[in-house]
Amino acid sequence: MAKTVLITGATSGIGKAAALALAQQGYHVIIHGRNPGKTEVIRKEIIDESGNGQVSAVTADLYSLADIRRMCAGIHGQFSRIDILINNAGGLLGKSREATQENFEKTFAVNVLAPFLITHLLMDLLIKSDDARIINVASNSHQLNAKPDFGDIQLEKQYNPLRAYGNAKLFLIWNTQHLAGQLQRDGITNVRAYTLHPGAVATSFGVGSDLGPVLNFVSKLARSFFRSPESGADTIVYLATAENVPGKSGDYFVDRKPAKKSTKYFTAEREQLIWNYCLEQTGLYR
């Protein structure tokens, strides 16, 4: 029976490239998108290109925790097991701070709370797999741009788009480490969690964001040196499919290899603080 993989943000860029690669390898791929029409078009495209008819589609606005809950309830109704969860969707927002309808800063909502909630809501399906993997797409921005303020996690005071993005990816890495540790403590050995930096990829990522004139210019200039979406998806596909992934659960990967994470702001207490904060904000605290 084919393994089932769910990929968020799979209608373009590296998410779409990973979905196609996994469909070509015979996986049952569930692609997530925000727009139902576009998601259906991409689903058919992947079926045509891969020759694999086992491609399903789900939709949700990942800026909305309520919509994420609806999507995950639907997944429970359709699937009895998930083998691989790839939290790929993310975003670099514009120079002005924006909040979601539920009043979360948008960068934090989509890059931290969305994967956190999806992972928790689908954990019962992942546990049913013999070899489940949770793959969270992070970024080396956690090393370059993070400057967290633990008294102002959602940057209500000193918002800057790159700082918000760097912080979010740092928190995603910490949450993944924490999850790996918790699974180990709970004796759950069949579920592993990883993060990765896909490299600078030539996709539409961040293109619509107004970062201010200087950063807009620099990002346009840099784009010509970026790698293809297929190349960016390589480590994602590797972590999803490799029989023996090196390193341990909770590790951060670059180009298929475990890599050093920034330890500049890390303490076990801060990791726990972010984890608890996410539990509170998503209503999962118990």
C-alpha cells in the first residue's frame, strides 16, 4: 500500500516540486493549497505529469486556525493514516505589520502556529504509520535575521519583515526539537521530526511583499542566482524517502546533511516558553 504524504503550500514553488517528485515515486500525495480552483488544477497537473492517479487535494487558509481545524477534520474523515507530513507553506510578509482575523501577526501565524497546529491535529494519524516523518521547512534566516524579544513574541513594538521571518523560522526549529524530545520521552519511536533549509530558491516566495525600496531591489538582483524549485525540494524529498536519514530526530538539514543551527538565543527554558506559548495561542494547552 502506497505511503501517504501531506504537503502544505503545494500549488507552487518547492512544495509543488516536492509533490510531483513524490507522486513520481508512487506515493499517495495530498496537496494543500489556499485556492480551491488553483489547487484542483495543480492536482490534475501532477497526475498528468507523474502518471500517478493517487493525488488528492485539501484547502485551507493557513492564516486561520479555524480553517486549519476544518481542513484537519476533513483529512481525518478521508484518511486513516499519514506517513509523512511536510509543513512547507510559509511566508515573508511586507514592511508593515499585518494581523490575521484572529489577531496574530501574519508571519508568526503562517510559519509557526500553522505547522504547530497541523502537526498536533494529525499526530494520531502519523502515529499509525510504521515510519512517520514530520518535515518542517525552515530557513537559514533563523541564523541571519532572528532577534527574538521574549516579552514581545509577535513583534507588536519593533516589527521588521526580515526579523519577523527569522524569528518565526527559529521558533519553528525550536518547536521541532521540542517535539522530537517529547516523542522520545513518550516512547514514540516511529515518528521522527526534521527541519531543513531549502536554499535560496527562485520561486514567487516573497515576490508580492513590499520590503521597502532597498530590500526590494536586492531581492530582485539576488533572484537570478537562486536555485530551481526542483533543487530546493531535493532535501525535502530526501528526508521524506531516505531509508536511513543520518543524525537524529529534531536535526536541521542543509543539502541532505545535518547542519548546525544557530544557538545564539537558545536556552531550554526559551524553547519551552515558545512551545507553551504556541499551545496557548492554538488553544491546545491542557
